[in-house]
Amino acid sequence: MGLGHHTAMRACWILLVMGLWVGAVQADDLRVATFNIRYDASGDRGERDWKARRDLVAETIGKMKPDVLGLQEAMDKQKAYLEKTLPIYGVVGVGRDDGKTRGEYSPIFYRKDRFEVDDKELGTFWLSDSPEEPGSMSWGNSIPRICTWVRLTGKVGGASFYVFNTHWDHQSQPSRERSAVLMAERIAGRKHGEEPVVVLGDFNATETNPAMVKLLTKQAVETNSLREAFLLLHADQENRRTGHGFGGGMTGKAMIDHVLITRSWSVREAWIEYHRRGTMWPSDHFPVAAVLSLEPPAGEK
């Protein structure tokens, strides 16, 4: 049985699983996930090669069943493959090198059957002193870093919310801290400031990193203050590593992939997704997912 047949069979399974969840989630629940899928690197061989693991990436997304998904390190052809394989999603985002198709995206995938995009409230900004200039860099990072954002409105019920998706620098701490300040400003300055926000991303920083502390605590007003969704439910979980270098290591507190939420949301579930196929991992990061509800926790209404 050829590789093409296996790929087709897995694609059919993914679509079947996705079809089973359409309409199954409560109208007031929102399933979100963040997933660094590892860029299509020429040096990745065997099970790490994108062509070998791409259907496992799609399969992992199907297992999490997100309504909204933030990806990191997605090259144009990787984004295109997932758009084709998972056709219930629309996509917002551009390549970071030229603002079009070159370089990595931080795209936002959203369920087309559940949400409409506000065409006047979306875009990508560069984490630099020139945030509207494609490819710009300012703060010690050697590659461009971006944040993609969009306002979505539910087709049933009509509730609207914002999603921001980012990938912070892996080397420059000044870049991470300046990125936190810029993102906080953009979140606070959104047109519909009363509406809730979800922030997804690979931040290359744990919740105790000063950059994350800035983003989590330095918002302009209380309604913009962000919380880490996973830690709201699992603050005592010792092993929450998300970057594992294809080794599958799960021990330690090095959680650098986060789902952040404003106080309008409550968290019903949150987990790190460990889906794999034998010895093959879909990426060198574990994705993180959460089920949210627009009902603040008791005492916060």
C-alpha cells in the first residue's frame, strides 16, 4: 500500500473527526489552541521532515477540535496544506518577511461556520519600532517577529471578541520585553475596548519571565488584564514543558506556549496536547488548548 494511499486515508479520518464535532460544542463555549508546528526546515530528516509529519499535524489539530487556532512557524506552503486539509477553517495572516507570502506566518485559523471576520479589524504588526513596516527589526532580534490579530463575531448569538497570535524572539530578552509593551498597547487600544480578548502564541518565555510579567500585569485598565488559562486550572502542575525538540520530554516547568485571556472569560478545560504516532511527534513543541466560556468566575462578575 503506497504512501499516497496512507496519506489519503488519514486525511479522510481527519475530515471525519472534524465533521463529528461541527455543531457539537455549546454555543457559549470557545475551544482555542496554540501550536508551533516547526517550520519546513531543509535539515529536518526522517520523521522530522514536514512531508512525513504534516498529516500528523493536521491529525493533532483535529484531535484538539479548536474553533480558533494560532499557529507559529508556518511557512506559506505549510499554511496552504493545512487550509486544504482542514477546509472548515478560514485563515488570517501574512508572511513576516514581506507582509505577503515570504517567511514564517503567525496565522489565525477560525471556524468559518461559527464566525465572521470583521474586515476592518484585522492585520499583522511587526514587533519593532516600525510596527507597520514588513520585515522590520529593532530590539536585538536577528529575524523579524510579528503579531497577527483579528476581530471575530459569532454567527449564532453575535458575540464578538479579538484574537492576537504571536511568536516572540528566542534569543533577545529586550525584544521580548519590548514586544510585551507593544502588544499590551495594541490590545488596550483596540476599537471595541469592551470586548474580550484571547492571546495565543509561542512566547519563548515562561510566565515568570519579566516580559510575560509585563504582558500579564501591565495592562492599562482592568478589563484588559490578561491571565494564563492553563495555570488558572493547573497552577500546581510541575511538568508543563511545551518545547521538546522532537524528543518528547515532558518534565519541568518550561512552558513557553501560552493561551492568555482577559477577565471576561472563564476556563472550563485546559491541557497540553501530547498526541503522537509511535515515535513520531507532529512538531518540536506540544500544542496547548483550552475551552473557554464568556462567563467570568464567581466573584469576578
